[in-house]
Amino acid sequence: MITTISFDADGTLWDFPSVMQEALSRTLLELLTLVPGSLAEALTVTDLQQTRDEVARTLRGNKVSLNSNPV
């Protein structure tokens, strides 16, 4: 259960790129457990990073509610 969320907008508290890489690695492992098969097996952390970067570019400057589907 998530009990705390912390934001580090200026990167002074932790090395965000390293933390994100670890999070994406763990996400990929979980995905492979939940969605076995060639599609999931073909994904890499780099693929997830590129998708994340694309979404960040697309949404940059936009207010997005976590209670709605912006897509």
C-alpha cells in the first residue's frame, strides 16, 4: 500500500533518472509476470523510457487530472 508520495521538482533530493530506470525495470518485470508472451517479452526498459518521454512531451504544459482520462 502506498502511504507517501514525494515530489522533487528540481532534482536535489535524489537522482531522478536513476530512480526512474529502476522503476521501469521493476515495472517491466511485473508486466512480464502479468502478461506472459512474446509482446511483453519483446519490450525493453528503453522502450518504456521512450514511451514515457513521448507522453511527457505531449502533456508538457497541460494540466492533467488523475480523476479523468486525458486520452
